[in-house]
Amino acid sequence: MGNNTRIYDRFEWWSVADCSCEYCAHYRGKKRGCSLDACAVEDIRQEALRREQTADNGATAGSEVVPCRA
């Protein structure tokens, strides 16, 4: 890429909706759930939650993300 190249819609971070279990490769459906004992993207999900709460100025500070395995 040269000096005059612009990148539009540059990726910045994942959202909580992006970290949904439905998009996981290990998710086997609503009845069977996840095949892993621990969530593969838990750290990314927590970071996304923290970023969205900061963007909302703490308006949703009491809410938490539902873990994959309940």
C-alpha cells in the first residue's frame, strides 16, 4: 500500500453481539450447546462488554454477558 491509500471502515474491536455463541465453531445448536468446557472467546467477550459499557458511560454497568455453559 502506498502513502495515498485509504482504508475505510477499519476494524477496531469486537462487539458483544459478534461474540455470540451462534457464531462459534464449537456451538452445536440450541439443544446440544457448546462442545467445550470453557468458552473459547470469553476474554474477547469480556473486553467487548467493557468497551461497550465505557461507550455508554456506564449506563449498563450492572449487566453481564451470559456465559456459554450455564
